[in-house]
Amino acid sequence: MAAVSSTDRAVVAFRPAALWAVLFAILCTLAAVRSDAAVTLSVSPTSAAFGSQTVGTTSAAKSVTVTNSGSTAATLTVSVTGTGAAAFKQTNTCGTSLAGGKSCTVSVTFAPTAASSYSASLSVAASGATTKTASLTGTGAAATSLTASASPTSLTFASTTVGATSAAQTVTVTNTGTGSLTVSGVTLGGTNAASFAQTNTCTASIAAGKTCTVSVTFKPSAAGTATASLSIASNATGSPVTVTLSGTGAAAAASYTLTPSAVTFASQSVGTTSAAQVVTLKNTGTASLTVTSATLSGTSAAVFSLTNGCTAALAANATCTLSLAFKPTAAGSASATLTVLAGGKSATVALSGTATAAASLRPLPAVYKIGKAVAYSPFRAGGPGVGEVPTDAQILQDLGLLQAAGFNLLRLYGADVNASNILRLIAANYPTMSVQLGVYLEGAPATCVDTVNASEISTAISLATTYTQVVSVSVGNETSLANNLPVNCLLSYVQQVRAGVTQPITADDTASFYAGTAANSEKPDTVLPYLDFASIHTYPISNPTLWNWQQLAVASSEARGIAMMNAALTFAKGDYSAASAYPFTTTAGVKTTVGAAMPIVIGETGWKAAWTNPNSAIELYTATVINAKDYWDLLNGWKGTTGGPTTIFYFEAFDEAWKGTDDGWGLWDATRSSRYALCGIMADAGACESPDPYLGLGYYP
């Protein structure tokens, strides 16, 4: 190495002030670097998509979170930039400074002004830090219109008969907007809304340009003009849409019928009033009908009477009744006309009747005084409910037993095939035997029109006029007890039978009916003037609460049994006396009593010879053949006495198993074996106990 010469040396001079300046600059640079690193920004999310938004409306806000994850506060500037920035708005909770480690929220909304796509950026800037952005996008959608129309806007219905329904007219509802149409209600309003009706198909959402329909009908309730409005409510602007409705009601032509077209009254005694007959008026039109008048006219109008039940307005298809009666003042034929005026239309019913002189009593034949009477039914098993028809051999067996026991007056209960067979066999084999023929009556309406009853009456009249063995006819059997036949119908049936036969007429019923104390409260007054004799029923054993059957005042012995049976006869006599004393007025207008006006027979009475009703205490102790024998003897001692019954029909000849708990009354049991009551008469009944025929009499212990 070459030596350095003195001339080559650098002269270095130490200047302390310059050195400190350099160091200060380096420190400042380092401080600046540390300061920048203390601010770190982030945004989340980095994009916000608003999707489709109707033009002119503002979306819901979307949130962007700004976080300063640095250690020092950042001075912030938040803004929206870009081509679509005007459609986006922001508000924030950041303020101008965001501390290190803190976050704030920016809320952005989208409000498009046109139907197009929009984009912008949310910008968050801070001094000394990188600006952060979040992309914003949205689409402006054209505004949806909600409008609806109805066509036509008015409906006019041609003249329609009151009460009739017009043909339907249609209103078409159209969604004229761009959105979905929802119909919330279709209603009728206005003065005559009740005269119109609607059905519709507007039950589902209706798309733009689509339709639904409303069908409207008109049913006027009165003549004249009717107006209303149809209202269609929906979510459309200007809802509801209305349609005016109008129509004209035309008065309906009156249409009605009168049934029957003619009324005939059977032979009626002068001075008495017939059972009512009914004419039914039916409104066969479509509108309400008012009966203006109902009048009687003609030469004999005065002997007919009318009760008008058609005073109120009558709805379509409804009915009302006009009740007619006949009360002649002189013998002969009578006629009149019922005229009804309703709805401007008149109709007539022809009335006729035949008046006879006041009814005269038909005398009872001698057999009622000298004969031996019993109630007879031929049934052995099923009974009338199942249509049992005993054979000729069975009936002949019964008739032979009855004749052998001395019975020559039989009471039959109905006029049917069995009665016809019995009479045929009596006429051929026992011609001297007499019959009180029954007419079985079932229930009937107030009009008394009943086909079963009509058939019974017709058959009874035919049998009574065919067989001389029929010496009387009984119309009905305990109809007051059944309580299903109005007394006016019983009267009508009695009059019909009386007009068709020549034999004496009665009506078999309870003693309480003849005494005016029947449970159904109906009185015999109207029927009694047409009866030739009274036929009453009395049953002490069936009514133990009405008399002292236990006889506890008598020592418990056969004497108590005898006292009981005597008390039973006293009860029967009381029934007879009550019926005998009942007052009524005859067809001639004479006030009298049943007993004074006509003979009285006991149409039914008896004593059970067998205990068949487990719920009957009196039967438990006294339904024996000995008690039945005692009652039979007591009745025979009473019959024909002064003030007593003309005759007594003992109930009954033979047991009838089909009656169940009401069986056991027979003088013969169901096998046709004689019971003790016939002792000394029928061989199989044996001899009567001597000297005490009532040994073993039942009584309450």
C-alpha cells in the first residue's frame, strides 16, 4: 500500500449541531410510522343488495358495521359514492371519531326514482388509514296499480211475479290494475235489498287482467218498483265498486183450491147440530193470499153455519180451514153454497143435508131382558195385532161351548173378517143366537176423515143389514179412554151408522164417560141424543184405589173376602148410578137424564180368575177362580132388578193370551177348559162347593 501523503488526508471536522438535526428527523419519521399503524378499519358486510323496490318507495334499512381494530381513534368520513349514489341514503352512529377497538353502524336505505338497476359504494375513510367500501345494489321496479271495474254498472230486471224468482243476470268484475286483486265482500244494500239475491265466484285472488262474476236474481215481495245496490269491496283503489239494481214486481194472479168441492151432511135430526165438516183452502199460488170473504148463500143458508179459520194472510202452499155445521129446522132436504173470495178470485163449495124428524128411541129386543150375555173374541194366540184369523172349526168350538153354557147374546168388538165369519157360522149353526155387533174405531183427526174407520162403518152396516142375528150395533169401544178420537167424530160415526141400520145403536165406553167425568174431559152430551141405549164399562178389580178393597175393618177371614166382593159390587153400582144420573138434552129439546131417557146395560165387567199382572196387589190376593165365581154370582143377582141394568155382558168368554198382563178374565181358559164360575153348568167345571161355594175366597190378609 502506498503511503499517504499529507497532501492526501481529508480533514474531518466534528459538528455536533448538524448531528442532532439528523437524529431528530429520523425519530419523527419513526413516530409517524407508529401513528399510522394504530388505525385499522374494516366494514361488514362488504356488500348490500336491496333487490327489487317499487319506484317512489323506500326500502327497509340494511346495516353495515364499521370497526376500528386499531389502538388509536380514527377520524371518520362516511359517504355514498358512485353513479347510483342518489338512490341510496345513509345514517350512522359513527360520528366524526371512532375510538380504537370500537364499532359503529351505518344504516342504508334504497329509494329508486326510476325502473332501472342501481349501484353505488358506501365509503368509510379515515386519515392515515385505507378507505373501506361496501358495494350497494338495487333494482327499481315500476309501481303496481290496484284498480277494479264492474260491468255492467246497472242491472234492470223485467216485470217479475211477486214471490217468483227471475232468471239470473251477471256482473263481471275485472282486475284492471297490475297487482293481485282480493275481493273482501259482495253485499246487497238499499231500500229493497231483501228482494235481490247474489252468488259469486270472487272468492280467490284475481290476477291482473282476470275476472270473476256475480250472479244476481230478483224475487219481489210486493208489486211495484224495487231498487237496491250491489257492492263489491276489495283492496283496489276507490273500493267498493257498486252496481245499481232495479226491478218491477207484478202482482201474482190468485190461485187456490177448496177441498172438498161439495159437502154433504148425513141425516140430521131437526133441531140438532151436526158434527162439523171441514173445507180446506190451499194457496197454490206463489204469493201471499188474503181471503176477503167467506159467505153462505142459497134458500137454506140459514140452517148451515160457518166458522172462518182463514182470516190471516196465507203464505204460498199454506192452508187454512172453513168449518161447517148443519142444524135443520124442518124435515127434508136443504142446500146452500159456500162462496170464498180471495185475491180477486171467487170459488164455491156446494152444501147439502137431509133433516129428519127428531130421533125416536129404537127399543131393545127382548133378548136383552131374558138372555144371557157375554163378551166374545175368538183369538187364541197372536190376536188382532198380527191379523190372526181363527178357523171355522175353532169358532164353532167356541160357539158350541157358549150355547152349552146358556149364552145367547154375544158382544163382538169389530166389523172385520172375524166378525163376518162368526156371523156366518152363527146363522148356519146357531140361528137363535143374537149378536151386538161392534164397530172398532181407531183415532181420527179433527176432520174425522179416516179410511180404517170408514171401512169398519161400511162393513158393520153391511153385516147388520145381512144377518138377522145382529140385534144392535155398538159404535166404538172405550174411545174416551184411548183419548185419540174427538167426541165430534164419535158423534159423526154414530150418526152414519144410525142412518144405515135399523137396529138400536149404542157406544160402548167407560162409566166415567157416560157420567161426564172422563179423564180426557170430553162430555157425552152431543152423542147421547143419538143413542138408543147406554152401554157402560165398570171394573172394580182394575180400579182398587177408588174403593175400599182391603176391608181391614172386617176380621181377617172369609168374612173379609165376602165383604170385599160386596164392596166391589157396590163400586159397580156406583158407576151405574153416576152414568144414569147424567143430564143431557134430547133431539126434541127435552132435558132429561141417561137413566130416564134410555135403557142402560153393562157392556163390560168381570173379575180376573188368574193373576197375570205382577204389579197389581189386589190381583195377588184376589185374582182367583173363587173370587171370579163370587163376582159372577153377584152380577147375576143384580141384573134386571129395579133400578139395575137391563143386562150385563160378562167380560169375557175365553182367555186371550195375546193380552199379556191383561189376560185371565175368561169364564174358560185359553185351552177352552171351564172355570169354577161355570160350576153346575159345564161338566168340566165340576159341582159348586156345598154348603159354601166360596170356600177359599181370596182377600187381603
